[in-house]
Amino acid sequence: MKLFQINLPLRHALRYSILLLSLASYKAWSASATERAVERIAREHVVRYAESIGWTNPQLKLKLPAANLGGCTEAPIETIDVRHPSRMRFAVMCNGERREVIVRATIAADVVVAAENVRAGQPIDASALELARRDVTATPGAVTSIEDVAGKTSRRTLRAGQLVDRRWLSESLLVKRNSPVTIVARNAGVEVHVAAEALQSGRRGEIISVKNSRNGTIIRARVIAQDTVEPVDVPSGEQ
């Protein structure tokens, strides 16, 4: 293999060095521009993800790989998979070659946590909850409102400071089978309370059978509060 040596006058050599520095700067600028474009697109996806869940004041951090993206073009940037913010996949073209880029995001938001220990199956009181900033990247079920948790039960024991996941929650059992309940009937602005017995257990919104304690009539009723139901066969316009 032959080696070629170019001898240039000093002034030409200086110009050549400046040209090389300019090219190097251009490559560095191109890589930076591509990285910024990928980061912008990734951030837009994460923002939409956080908004769809309803997280309060989300704080986002994105981490791009340290790979050299010199020679990569800004557009088009292909979105491959953004279902999981902790590992979003994109593709860019680099010197005619398709290169995959992994962007990792973390999301922090103000969400509901347990202020004290709460046993599994125990109705959760609002006083046992508080809002705190937590990393919710891997917890899409994180809840942002104490009102959405209070009164429900958790299938898991909650430890003080632990984030509450809506996937663990269920409505509390407000009516127990064979227990006394009150039927609240509303008609034309008049509210009537009737004593009854629950023939089934029920949670908020569930339909159960109850027996009127006065005349023994069995009706279908909707659970609306602790030991309280309302008849479901009353026309809505009359309630």
C-alpha cells in the first residue's frame, strides 16, 4: 500500500487545519441536533402519557444513550415503541444505515401515599392518606386524588409512605347480608326512609335484594352508602 504525503505552504496548511476543525464542528453540531430532535419527540410522548393518566405536576427526566450520532439525519425519526417510558425505542438514519436509539424516561408526580399503616381489607380513611412526590415511572396505577382512595379497601397491606396503586383498590363492602339497612326513596321532592333487611352483601353501586321489614316485600335496590340503599325500579324522572 502506498502512502501519500502532501506538502503545503504554511498559509495553506493553516487553511486546511481550519477546514478540518470546521468539519469536525459541523459533525458535532449534527449529532447534537439529532439528539435534540429525538429527545423532543420522546418528551412529547411522555407528556401525553402522563396527561392520559392524569398525574399532577409531572416532572420528567430523559436519558439518551452516549452513542455517537454523528452523520445521522434529523428527519424522519421513526418511532418504534413508546409504550413504556422507561424504555422508548426510536430509529434514525446514520450514513445510510438505520440505527436504533433507546431513550429512558423517569416521571415523578404528586400522588397518594399511605400516611400510616393500613391493613388489607380495611376501609381506608382519608386521614390515613397524604399527597407526596414519588417516582411513578413503573406505576401507571398511581392515584392523584385522596378522594378517589378514601372509603375503598386495599387488597394489600399499605405501609406508611407507600404509594397507593389503584389496581389494589376495591369498593368497601357497605352492606352485609342479613344486616339491617335503610331504603331511601325519593319521589316528587319527597324523601321516605323505610327499614329493611339486606338479603345480599353489596358494595357502592351494586344492585342487591332487600326485604321491607314492615310488609315483607322484596325489592331490588342499589347500594349508595353505609347500610343505605335506594330502589332501582323507581322511574328516574320521579326521583
